[in-house]
Amino acid sequence: MEPTPSAKAPAAPEVAAVIVSRRRIQRRLDELAGEIAAAYAGCELTVVAVLDGALIFLADLVRRLEMDLRIITLSVRSYSGNGPRPGGPVISGVLPRLEGRHVLVVDDVLDTGSTLSAVLEQVRLCNPASCRCCVLLRKHRRGGGPACAPKVDFAGFEIEDRFVVGYGLDFDGKYRNLSDIVVLKRHWE
Ligand code: 5GP
Ligand code: MG
């Protein structure tokens, strides 16, 4: 017989702390979708999603948006192993014509802001009618964020400056399938 998945599955042994629980995520997504739907009432929306990290956030968010929308995905690599990629984020994928469209860039985390800045720059070069952004997590960086960090229009949660995984976010390709956003023991001082 197949095992029954439990809503309260025990955290993986590598998990030190749950930062945002699955219940809080789902509740906040309802609110976030309401804010986005109100901002784009009567408009057709083009969502540009930054993969791979935003994969699960994107899937849960767009299913709450009962409106005309298109989804475009870009793959962006910001990290290699433990640290930021030398030379900055690498974007792969080609943007289609966005001229005259209302674009919402969806990303998982705003940390230094360099990933989102790079994507927003590409989108703005396409002359959209409007360009806003939505992130699931915004980190409070120790010592303050860089002055160049882009303005975020819609944000799910503010979190401390810690490396988190789960709900689409990975470490070395793993942990994206966790339903909660957690810190691993190896990243917990
Ligand atoms: P930024 O360019 O803002 O410094 O970093 C943003 C990108 O780095 C995010 O889109 C995300 O993919 C990755 N990132 C930043 N912080 C974290 C984190 O705590 N955990 C994981 N897994 N990825 C992160
Ligand atoms: Mg990302």
C-alpha cells in the first residue's frame, strides 16, 4: 500500500530551523495574489519567472491569479557551490516581444539584488508598457543592502540574512522539494 503523505511530515534530519512554514507560505500567497490581481485589474499580464528558484512559487502563485496571463521563463544561475557566481548572474533564455505588455518579474529571493537588476534591465530593453517585480523572500542583509538593489513591488516575506532552502530553493540542487523554507544545520552558526 502507498504511504499516506502527512501534512505534518517530520523535517529532514539536516534541517536546523523552519524559517517560514508551509501554512504561512500558502496564506501569504492568497494575499499576494489578491494584491497582484488588484494592481493589474483589466490588464493582460506577462509573468517573467526567474528559474530555477522561483519554480514552485511561480506554480502556486499563478494558479491563484484568475486573469489572462502569459508565462515566460528565464533560467538564471547566481550561485556556484557555496558562493555567488564570479562575474555575476548568467541569464539563459530569450525574451519574446514584450513591447506594450504589462510585465511582472517573479523571483524567489532578493539578496544583493544583482540577479533581479540583471533581469529587469533585459525586460526594460524590450519597451514593456510596465515592468514590476515580485519576490517571495526579501533578505535583511547585515549592514544594510546595496544602494543599487531594485525596488520590489510585491514581497512575500522579509527574512534574516541566512542561507535558506526549500519551497524551490536549493543547496547544490537538493531540498527544492521541501514544503517549508528552512535553514540547514550546515548553514546554522
Ligand atoms: P542576489 O542576486 O539578489 O544576490 O541573489 C538572488 C539569487 O540568489 C536568488 O534569485 C536565489 O536564486 C539565490 N539566493 C539568494 N539567497 C539565497 C538563499 O538564501 N538560498 C538559496 N537557495 N538561494 C539564494
Ligand atoms: Mg532566484
